[in-house]
Amino acid sequence: MPTLDPQLKRALAERIRFYNELGIYDFYRREGLPVVERMPESTELAIEEPSDLMPRKVALPVLQSAVMRPELQVSDPVQALRAIREDIGDCTRCVLHKQGRKQIVFGVGNPRAELMFIGEAPGADEDIQGEPFVGRAGQLLNNMIKAMGIQREDVYIANIIKCRPPGNRTPEREECDTCSPFLMRQIEVIKPKVIVALGAVAAKTLLAVNAPMAELRGRWYDFRGTKLAVTYHPAFLLRDPRQKKEAWKDLQMVMKELGWEVPKKSGPE
């Protein structure tokens, strides 16, 4: 095997990491391709779209070793989540790092949780404290969790994106596409039995559908082998408290799926 130019090695490593974040991990070398001494900026790597019988693979001109996801090298979910957080680093992958965010808001909770809540994006309080759902919406989410008969520490809570958009605007698609692969890796480590998508942005991003909440709620989805339900975002419930009863119906559906006793109370206050 010829020795690779150091610059080419770095370029390959960065490109492989990029594909890993998109959920692509299988690589092969296409026979008959020449060895190149350096990789020009315009070089493109060929991607073969998956079929029903063939998993997605990436063809590289030269590949000595794939860059493995660091969390796959440990069995303890606490260490695995820490490895993902370290892999994110002080992220500059999208424009949000230049638009006033103070820190990465990774996720919090039980790394072995049966139930995982996924929201939209950090807000101002979350950006300051570095933890998802700690503002007014977070207080309501805590009440929703307590109404289910459990504590915040029993579940895992994260967002589609990990940086606060300026002015708490809705995350843009490119931002969701860039950041959500890290969320997918968190889900793979935690292995929850049920995921609850909080709000339309989370639901539409995870399910890759464009439908109103009225159509998304009240049913189960198969998300990568995990049951997924959709309910209203706590911030929406603060604006329209009349929908709390509907959200409680969604949570009751989740409790029944998990085999938990459904409290007789009418739901969160």
C-alpha cells in the first residue's frame, strides 16, 4: 500500500467524519482507481444510493481505514454520550455559531432512559445554563413528566439542534440537517423504548414529513425501530393552555405503551 500524503490523509478523515455524521458508515475501495498524491478541492467522492438489497456505501479513491464513531468504542452509555459531546466540540458546522449562541446545549437525563423527549431548539435560558428545557417551557415539561408519575431525572431530554437560533426563531432546514446526526447518535446510545417529539419542528424533522399537528398526533410511528409519538411543545401549551388536555391524552398513550400505570389525575397544571 503506497504511503499517503499527510494532507490527503487529513482530507479523507474529515470527509469520512462528514459522512459518518450523515449516518453513512460502510466504505469500500473501488478497484482499478488510481492512487492520487493529493486531493484537489474540487474532488468529489462517489456515493451509491442504497437499494432494498444493498446498504449505502461510499466509494473512496484511497481508503486505509474508516474513522469510527468514538462512542462505538465504549459500552457504557455515560461514556458514549460523553464521547459524542467531545466529538461535537465547540461546533462551527453551521451559521449558528456566528449568530450569538453562548454554548452547546447537548442533552440531559438518564442515559438508559426508556422515555426520551425531543424538542426544537434551545432558548435564551437554555443557552445560558447549557441544559435543555430549563425556562418556563421547561417548568411545564417537568410538570408533564411528574404527572406521568416519574421525575425529570428518569427520562432523557434533547433538541433537534443544539444551539440557540437568534431571537428564538424556528431552526432552518440546513441547521436541522447539520445538527440532527448527533441527535441520532444520542438516540442510538440511549436506546429508549419510546420517543416523544415535542412540537411540529421536532416531529417533521424526525419523521421527514410535512403535516399539521392534528394529523401527526394520536398515533404511533416506527422511528428506526423505536416507537415515536408526537405531542404539543410546552411553549405552545403556555400560549394555548386549552390544549393541555390533548397533550395529556398523548402522554397517557405513551404510558400505556410503556406499561406504566396511568394516574387518575387529569394531567399537568
